[in-house]
Amino acid sequence: MKIILGNDDLATAAVEAAGGERLDVRPVHKASRGFVDDGTADVCELAIVTLLQAVAYDKPVALLPVIALGRHQHQTLVTLTEPGIEAVRGRTVGVRSWSQTTGVWVRGFLTEQYGIDLAEVDWITYEDGHLPEYTDPAWARRAPEGAKLPAEFLAGGVGYGILGNELPSDDRIRTAIPDALAVAEKWAARKGFTPVNHVVAINRKADAKAVLAVYDALAARAPAGFEALRGPVTEVARYAREQQVLPRDVSFDELVDRTCSALGVSASRLG
């Protein structure tokens, strides 16, 4: 069994539980296309939006309900000017990929919390998504070949950037949403969950017994179970559909059924 997980402790636990082999891919999102399209691993950490797209396009993958990465997201919309979310209207906002999970969350906040029509913003993307079937919506334009968002942002080429792990270190950077972390905490308290970025996915043809052993090992070390994921996954799936990231609706119950069918277990076995 081949396993790709970004967290060293989780990867070690999974390999020991299944008697498998770790494929060390860093950053872990670079494993996504090979896993989804070519089955390069049996178990793989995957951005939740990539998983939703894979299901929508009927790729041979399923959710293993383990949260590999969850965090607040409001603070990832940044600017070099004074904070103020209303100023986003009519300005240029850069995002690495239109289907990047962090970008989907942030755009959901912009529309739901601040009433901003996405068509009022000049969106620039810098990379394709992980699935070759997917293309950006018409209102997003592509940056010139070779351009990189962090450098463009620091040079003032875009007014705002959605930057998570790739956020540069620069004292000029401000969160576009004032008191962003406090806003994020209130949002999470109101919704009843923190946004999820990465989950664990499986190849639907992987050995079920080994996959269940991996699940048990990970569930002892990370937030896990279908009910832990229902709220955030349902929310980000709705945002993704509204933003033309998904070609069709993908319900959480569909994900549950897909997993249980692949592993031959009831939903209760996976929380």
C-alpha cells in the first residue's frame, strides 16, 4: 500500500498500520494530479475541493473521513494598503488557482458575509487546477506565463492576494478584513466548525482491510469521522458550486455512500 501524507507523524502511523510505503511528496498538493488521474497511491492527502471535483468527474477516489489540515481562512486575503473589505470591489485579486480550496473559502466569505458579487472583482489566476477536465470560469483571467502570485503581490501588480502557506514575510502586508482572526473565530462559532483544507482520500480499488487499519490509526491522532466533516464539507461544496468550481452538485451523503461502497462497511464504522 502506497501512502502520501504531509504530516510526518500521521504518515508514520498510517504506514505502520497498513504495512505500507510512504511516498514523500512536498508540498503535498503536488501529489494530487497523479493520485486522482493515475492512481499513484492508495491513500493520499488531498485538498477538499480537489476531492469534490474528483467525485464530480467520477474519478476512482473516495473520502476517508480524516481531517489532515483545518484552519481559519479570513486572514488569507491580504493587501499592502489599509484594511477594508469594501475596497475589493473593482480591484484586482490574485489567487494561485481558481479551484484552490483557500480561494473557494475566501470567495464564499466575500459573497455571504460582505455581499460582494464576484463579477465585481478582477480575478487573476496563476496556475491550472489539479484536474485536467476543469477550466476556470470566464470572469477569471490568467496571469502571464511564468508570473508568480507572491512576487506580483509584493510588487503591487495585484491589489489583493489570497495567500495561505505561500504568504511572503513582509511587514507591509495587512489582512484585508480588519481583525481577520477575530472575525474568523466568530464565523466558526456561528457555523459550528472551522474550515477544512485537506482531508484524506483513497483509491476506490485499494485493499479495504488495509484502508480501515489506516483510518483507525489516523483517527487516534487527528479529527476524524463523517460527522466531524459534514458541516465544513457541505459548506465548501456549496461555495464551490456557486463559484463554478464544480460541474454539478456533490452532496455529503454522496461522499458517504461512495466510501462505504468502496470499503464494504456501514457509515457507523467511520463515525
